[in-house]
Amino acid sequence: MADQLIRATAADGGIRAVGVITTRLTEEARQRHKLSYVATAALGRTMAAGLLIASGMKRTGSRVNVRVKGDGPLSGILVDAGLDGTVRGYVGNPFVELPPNAKGKLDVGGAVGKGFLYVVRDIGYGYPYSSTVELVSGEIGDDIAHYLVSSEQTPSATVLGVFVGAGGVSAAGGLLVQVLPKAATDEALVATLESRVEALAGFTPLLQAGKTLPEIFTDLLGDMGLTIFPESQILRFQCGCSFDRMLGALKILGEAELQDMIVKDNGAEATCDFCGRVYQASSDQPSDHLHTGSFFLEIIAYQFCFRQVFMG
Ligand SMILES: [Zn+2]
């Protein structure tokens, strides 16, 4: 099944449900970043979470950044997801591998460790809205639900899952079910939803059993006035980096120093952390590339896109 997002409502609009299948884009991230099993699960869950959160934004062009900063060996996760269905992301240490946890599953919580979840919502006006919560378990699903409940006061249940084996990612995705403000005081409704989502016992087993998103919605909310929206949105791994942006990132070093390095070292190199693409600037580049545009604005964009700049 293609990577996709499907929306539904129930209980006279009091419940909002969103489901994503992210199998292919998670496999693409695994290959681009050469991720270990546990790193694939951690990044895959966070990318699904980012897409689910972004789906609740209204304005075209809205994006959300989800940063998981823990003290575990994974050294953090960063995901950038858009309302348009694009997502990209990376982890600090893609090679970390841990023994399975007590449940015999990939130990994402152990890899992430203790720390904080930072969510930045950018609706395109230039004033991103950010909030921080402490990590509950580092397993990502619990942490995202905790963020939605504490930062947005929206009772929410989240299921995220990535199944990765020797042949790569065979199933990935997630579900977000929220009780909207008009129904949020209905404690029985909130409790019913929480128990049903818990009873789902994971997301990837359902996908592997051949269930589609509409079938999963029906199992969950079929007796509660479920309406599934007929449109499905295509999801994909996509990075907005480019050669010009790379040059802007290098400008952080200072133009004189950059020119000096390009001449002395016969080129400079930058890797985009989000997608792993490597860009090279050589002394053949027209120098006016380095002087155009708004310096200040570019720096903001490039720090976002590039974490490390190193010389080739
Ligand atoms: Zn990139």
C-alpha cells in the first residue's frame, strides 16, 4: 500500500482520527541514513508522529518540527513534517543497536533515554510556536500523547509502530485519535477511546495482518458514528535542501574565510543531515553566488537545514 494519510471523524464531530501509513518513507530514511534497527524504529515513529501532528494544522505551508532530546545512545532525533505530506528527519547516532527490551521489542525508550520533547509549529507567519514537555518513556507514542494533552489540552491517544527486519521496513505508520474541545468534558467518551486504543495492541501487527486504514478506523470507532473522508493524502520523504542553500550554510563561517578555504583546500563540502546529500563548492563556482540574497534570512534557513558544516 502506498504511503498515505486518511482522516475520519466520529461522535458528531467530537472525535478526530488520523491514520498514516509510512512504510516506504521510513524505508527510504533507513537507507539514506544507514539506520540500525532501533534507530529505524525511533526515527520512523517520530516521522509518523510529525505527520500526524502536522495534519491538524490549518494554513497551507504549515510545518512542525519534532525534536527528541534524550540522554540515551541515540543522541536525539529531529523530524520536520509538513501539512503537505512531506517529511524528513535524522537521528544523532544512526548506528546504535541495543538488546531487545523486556517485552522483546526494539528498545526505542532505552536508545532515546531521559530528556525532553520539543515541538515547534510554524504556520508560515514567521513566529513559530514552540513547547516543551518531559519525555514520559522515550518510546515516542506516549511522549507525543503527553505533549498533546499537556500543551494543547486535547485528550489524545496515539499508536505508532515500525516493523523492521533483515529485509528492511515491512510496515510503519500510526494513528492519532483526539477528543475535540466540544466533547472533551465527556469523561466517559475519553475513557472509552483510551481503552480502545490501548486494546489495539500496536499498529504494525494490524498492517501486517493486511488491515487498511479504513478497516482500522472501523474497528476502533465503527459504532460511534464514524465518517471516513474519501480523500487520501500521499506522504513522502522529501528534503528542501539545495546547492544554493548549502552555500548559504557555508556563509556562517564568514565569506572571507570561506573563499580562503575554497581556494586553499580546493573546495568545501557540506552534508545535509536531513537527507544525507553531500554538496561540494569548488573554486570554479561564480563568486557572486556568495554575495547574493539576504544574508540574515538565509542563515536562519540554513541553520535549520544543516547542522554540521565541514571542509572537504
Ligand atoms: Zn537535504
